[in-house]
Amino acid sequence: MAEVTGGCHCGQIRYAIAGEPLHVAVCNCGDCRKSAGAAQVAWLAAKTDAFRVTQGEPARYSSNGEAERFFCPACGTGLYYLNAAVLPGLVDVQSATLDDPEAHAPQVQIQTAEKLAWADSLPGLPQFERYPSG
């Protein structure tokens, strides 16, 4: 059985997921937006018993007493999310923190009722491989 690994930006926190993920989704909700400071957040879902922190101790934040967001206390990278009421038995891992995020492409968008109106125009914008010049 394959293992999926990842961690935070500074390397203080590392995690592993045994086996294959259940699904990968891009979330458009306002809570994810505020927490990540991004228009959308990609999440990889796994069984909670398949997930383990292998290095360091993440910090925890809960805005409502049920949903828990875990992040690196040193660099602030958002790592994973637990909510037993909404996602019983599951952990959602921010898939951009995987060692190989390309290996797990999103399969669905969720919470599109809260999607920013301009998000659908992104594919039509000019693209640059790096920063634009001048």
C-alpha cells in the first residue's frame, strides 16, 4: 500500500497518509478563503486512522468549537482540517502541502455557492511562466 507524505513550508511539521486518498476537491467556501488567504483551497480526503503527524506538533484553531484547522506554529502553513460533525471519520489535508501535489489532481469543486464571481474568468487571463516584465 502506497504512502502519501507532505508537510509545511519550513519543514517543522511532516505527515503521512497510508494508502490512497478518498477524493480531492477544491473548496470555494468563505471559511477556507479566510483561513488560507486564497480564493480556493484544494483538499485531499483520507480516513482519520490512515493519517498521522510524523514530525513536529501542529497548532490548532477552531472558530466554532467543532471544525478544527491545524497549521504549523512556525511558518503558518495550513495543513489539515477535522470536523467530526460534517466529515465523520475523515481528515481533509491541504493537498498543496503534499510532497507531490501533482499526483493528486482535484476531481470536483465544492461549496460553489460561495465561489468568488471572478474565479471563472481565471483561465482566460494572460499567463506568464514567471513574473511579467516591465
